[in-house]
Amino acid sequence: MEKKDCAAGANCCLECGEPLSGRCDKKFCGDYCRNAYNNRLHVSERRLMEGVNRKLAKNHKVLEKAAGPWSRLSELEKEGFAKSFFTGCRGYGICRTYECYDIRYRIAFGYLMKL
Ligand SMILES: [Zn+2]
């Protein structure tokens, strides 16, 4: 939508630039403009979160498929596992426990151990 020039001092829609009537704190002429404005404002944040969510979902799928409690980390990484993406962690060093939603695991000496 092309934004119109807003006359100096006038209260205009932040999305389309149409002059607004009614309450002085009104920012948009309607739902369409409010949604369009907010969607554009939050698009980069949403893209970032979608990317992180995709990586977490991939990690979960790889961990679910992993046979046995021990897996070579390099093999999991070939399947798309990204060790820097997890939903929780506790502890320190080789005792650190990671979580990917409902799956808990440890990573040590090039291996991943499901708990
Ligand atoms: Zn508008």
C-alpha cells in the first residue's frame, strides 16, 4: 500500500498515511493497516524464530531416530543435528545435560548419550 503524505500536525495512519478521526491516540485507520504495519515490523523477528524452531525440530527428529543411547556426534551432524541449538541445559563440563524438548542428552568426547 502506498503511504500518503501526512499534513503537518495532523494525526495520520502509520501505515497508509490517511488522516485519522476519533481518539487522539489512534494510530491506524483500521485492522488491515494495523496488521500490515505490525507484520512488517515483526517480520525479521519472526524469521529468526522460525529458523531457530526449524533447527530445534530437526534436532528432535535426529535425536528420536538415533539408535541406542550412544551416537557419534559427527554422524548426527551429518543428519542435520546442530549441537548449539537446544531448549535447556544444566550442569558443567562433561556432566552438562542438554534438552531438546522431551529428550535429554549429554555430549562428551565426540559422542552424544541419550539419557
Ligand atoms: Zn491506514
